[in-house]
Amino acid sequence: MSSDRFTFDGTSGALAARMDLPAGTPTGFALLAHCFTCSKDHVATSRIARGLTARGLGVLRIDFTGLGESGGDFADTTFSADVDDLVRAADHLRAEHTAPVLLVGHSLGGAAVLAAAGRIPEVRAVVTIGAPYSPDHVTALLDTARATIEKEGQAQVCLGGRSFTVRRGFLDDISAQPQQKRIEALDRPLLVLHSPDDEVVDVENARRIVEAAGPRTSFVALDGADHLLTRRADADRVTALITAWSAPYLGTTEAVAPATVERPHPGTVVVAETRTARFTQRIRADDLEWEADEPESVGGNGSAPNPYQLLLSALGACTSITMRMYAERKGWALKRATVTVTHDRMHAGDCAECETKAGKLDRIVREIHLDGELDNDQRARLLHIAERCPVHQALQSEIVIETDLV
């Protein structure tokens, strides 16, 4: 499989997108819409996209305005604009590959694909996952902030551990959506996946969608799953259900199944060539997956960080996490730590403290910026703690690397 990141013009600026393609010719293309305030790289969205790609589909996923890697301000977006951007994404697919035949939406993304389906004539099947019957369901998540929004025009709302500005225009837009008429007019097969244990969007929403959509609708209860499908098994089950249900409508079969991959042992990282491009590598650790590549300048696709960038990111992340743990333990007002790490080569003779005096040495420069009401002593102490991060110590200690052919 291969994955390509790019941008295209949305209703409010450039939108970040990711196209996942199978190793062979795609059997069709799917458009995948993420949950409210999530992103295209949300763990469940990524797992479903990879699962569908492993079964032969090309999958396009986008970040809505102000989320993930997309530009614009979340405060300026509306549900209508997100629906328009889904249609624009379908237009991009139609121009670059072929129009999507499958729409899949998670949570509010499910409401968005129901709204967009009628505007994408090539779509043959639609799937919702934990979707609300009406988009104005999200107002229940705003809690007491709704009154402030209606009175003052906007308010800061904490959703999923992040702070967002929500304006009155967003509330007005979702309350005016003719969602019931859209669902009743849907003339495509619909699969509704919903957990009876969903504490964010009650399963009653699924019943109302099924009732409004009519006899071409199928419902499967995702027993035991949470709203965000945080368990890998739940995301994998969703992928299998979508593939099996949609096969007759898309003209595909269940014959193409994802390769069974053994989970690495704890503390082990497995790196394997994908063979979908010259240098692309698939990296696995526990239940997580990511990729490495080389830039186009040396023959790669530039689709993922190169090995040195991954090394520097490990040092930067470890530094920031170590300072965060120490600041929280001390009760200090560290608002945010930003670590910038660069790598180059220097002449050994220019390093007064280095034992090596000939040739060149690797040099890593780490710049730390600390936001928050911290005094000079606290900042100095955090800088000292940064030197104690485990990755920093590992890089500066003698390392033994044993290589075996197995």
C-alpha cells in the first residue's frame, strides 16, 4: 500500500488530504469523513482507511477546516461548509482518479456523508458509524457554553481535551439543516453501525436513521465499542463489516483480505519494506503503525519522515515529555514546551570538549522554548531536566548494536 498527502482548495482555504492506495489497481474509491473535532489521522479513522485499502479500495480522507493539518479557523466553519468540502473532495477524486463509490462517515462525519450523498451521483453505498440523526446533536456537547454562545456570539468549549471557539453561526447552521428530508430522500443502500454502549451519541439516533432511510438500510450493533472506536478490535470489526456489506454494491468480493500481521512483543519495533515505493518502510510497535521514507531528492517519495527525522523526533518528544512530567510533579505553570531539533555535521577540531579530534562529528542542536509563568530558577531547572531525558542519555552513552540474520 502507499499513502500520499496533499492539499486541495476547500470552501475556506487549503484542506489537507491523504490518499491511501492499494498495491494493485483499486477496485473503487471511498471517501472517509472523520468525527467531530477529530482529524483524518485519528486512530480509528486511520485504521479503517488502512483496512479498506488492504481490501483493494483507494481511500481519501480529509481534515475539515481548522482541524488536523488543514488551514482556516475552526471557529469560522459550519456543518454546511464541511458538507461542501466533502463534495469538493469527491470532485478532486473524480478529476484525479475516479469518483467515490463509497461514503463512510464517523460521528458527525456520518451526518455529513448523509448530507453529501445526494450531491455525488456516482456513490453506490453509504456507511455511518456512531452518527447522530441530526447534526444539531452536537449542541448537547456544548453544555453550559451554549447559553454564552447565544448571548455573546461565541465561547470557548473544551471538546476531547482540546479548546475550540464555537460561534453562533455554527449553531444557527446546524439547527437549520434539513437532515430528515435528506435521509428520507437517500436512494442508495445505507449501512448504520452503532454501539448500544455509545455514551456520546445514543443508539436511539441509529434507530431514527434506519426508520427514516427505509428498507434499503442495514443496521449492525457494535456491542462493547465506545464512540471513538479506540480499541483496535472494534475498528477492525467495522472495516470487515463495511467490506462484506458493500461488496455486492461496489462489484467487489471478500476474496481480498488483509494480511495477518503478528503484533510485535512489548518494547520491540518491527520495520519492513512496503514495496509500494522504492524506500517506503512500515514501522510497527504494539498496536501502532507509522511509516518512514526518503525525500524525492535521493529517490524516495517524500511520503513520510526520513530516518534522521524520526531520530530527532524521538529526542524532541522525549525532551518535552520529561519536562512536562517534572513540571507537573512540581506544580509549575508550564503552559507548553516546544522543542526544535536539527542535525548536521561538524569538524571534530571545532569541538573543544570532544575526545575525537580528526574528521567530522554528528551534531544535534536542540532549542527549547517554554511558555508559562515560570521564574528564572524554574526555567533553569527544566533545562537541566531536559538533559536527563532517557533518549538524550542513550544517544550520549556507549551503545552496542547487535545484528543477526534470522
